[in-house]
Amino acid sequence: MKKQIIRTDRAPLPAGSYSQAVKLGTTVYVAGTCPFELGSKKVLHPGDTAAQTKLVLEYISAILEEAGTSIDRVLKVTAFLDDLDEFADYDREYAKFFPADPPARSTVEIGKFPPGMKVEIECIAYIPD
């Protein structure tokens, strides 16, 4: 099996030595995705955890679509928040993307993002046979 690098212009492009996602067989690993304006590193919706969560999950949806799958096939999510006191805002928006049978999830307070950035999300999804 050979890994395939996934790339789309509908989500922020990597700022370093990593890929937006990597596909191996029927599994897709999506890198940490941030609420940056496309084509720049400007943080969109500064300080708004809910709006940034929505934007990041929209970006992840685009990456997964490029890989041949969708957000409803996410198995595991890891989310990094600037402040766990804002978990309710994050979770409320997150739940809209996973209304039934949500994936396994870990949420961690990171506490040191670029100014205005509140959330970064990565995930693992599958591609149906």
C-alpha cells in the first residue's frame, strides 16, 4: 500500500513540513487545521471559539471530500483549545457537524496559539468500501 498526499485549496495550506492529510488504504489522517484565511496566515474570527470551530470543521470537510470521504465518516477527533473555559462554545458548534453517533474525541487546552486563535482540530476518517 502506498500513501497518498491530500491537498486542496479549499482549506489552509501547510505552513511547514507537513501535509493537509495523508490517505493510506481506506484511512485518512487530517493534520491539525486552523482558522486561517485561505492564502494567508491571518486568523479569521479572532477570539470567537464557535465561529472558528465552524470554519475549521468546514475546512476539514473540504479536505475529507478531496480524499474521497466526508465528515460523517470521522472516527477520531483531537481538538486543541486556547482555553477550556470556552469548551461549551466549541462543543455547541462541533455538535452541529456530528448530530448522531459522534466520533471518539479528545480535547486539550493548549494555551499558546497565535493571537486571536482559539481552536485547532485534527481527525482520522475512513473511506467506505
